[in-house]
Amino acid sequence: MTTEADFKRLVRARMSATGENYTTARQALIDAREASTAFYDKTIRTFFDGERLRSIPARRKPRAVILLHLLTRFEPGRVYAEPEVNQILGAAHEDHAFLRRELVNYGYLTRGDGRYQVNDRLPERSGVLADEVPLIETALLRDHRHASPAAQQPRDTSAGQH
């Protein structure tokens, strides 16, 4: 979940945009977050059969959900060689290359010199793209980033691998 200061900032931004009072804006955000959580859970149940991804959603919002779910298979702070990323994603679906590209395109993984890492910054979203990701994206990414002690000290495990 977001911190209290982050949530208050969101409430104030909504107040400014809609003219709602604090209580109304706060409740609307709480309702939206609950709906987003329900959407996330339903999407995971629909598209996953255990650890396997049945199919890749064509629509962007469900696709973002499955990408966020797949991101939990990567340890924050760890550097992965491309074959490792392919193996992790291949365990979920045969089109690991598409999933890998989408994780990078959505800003969930960073890529450089054939190495991948969970992005240590929250992706900036605006306009249409902001509408195409679940409202709980920020909270999920923060929770994932801080879930592992490895997030504190990046380490390169791909040295010597091709």
C-alpha cells in the first residue's frame, strides 16, 4: 500500500482535479483501489493455471497485471543475464521473448548490455498509459522492491555467463 503521505497527495490531487471535498475524494480513491485489487486478483485467476500463463492478454490493463505478477519471480537488486530471464519467463509461457520485451517496455525491468534488473524506480505514467495499468501498480512495485534484502545491495550473478 502507499504511505499515508502518498495517499494524502493523491487525495489532494483528486480534489484539485474534480472539486470534490477531502472526504469524497478520499473515499473515491479507496473504492478505486479496492476495485483495482479485485481486478488484479480476477485477472490472475483468469490467465494463470498455477505457475503457467494460459495466454497473454491482448488488452493492456490485464497484460500489465500479468506482467506485475511475473515480476514477482525476479529478485530486486539482482542482475540477470538474458538466458536467466528467458528461463524464468519460459517457465510461465513459451513466448518468453515477448514477455521480456513487455517487462522492459512497461518499465518493470531495466536492460543494459544483455543484463536485466528489477527497476529500482517507479515508472512514470501519464495520459493513456496511466489508464492502461492497474491503480495498484505503484503499491505492488513498492512492495516488491522492498520485499527482499537483496534490494539494498545489487549483485551481479551473470558474470561469466553467455
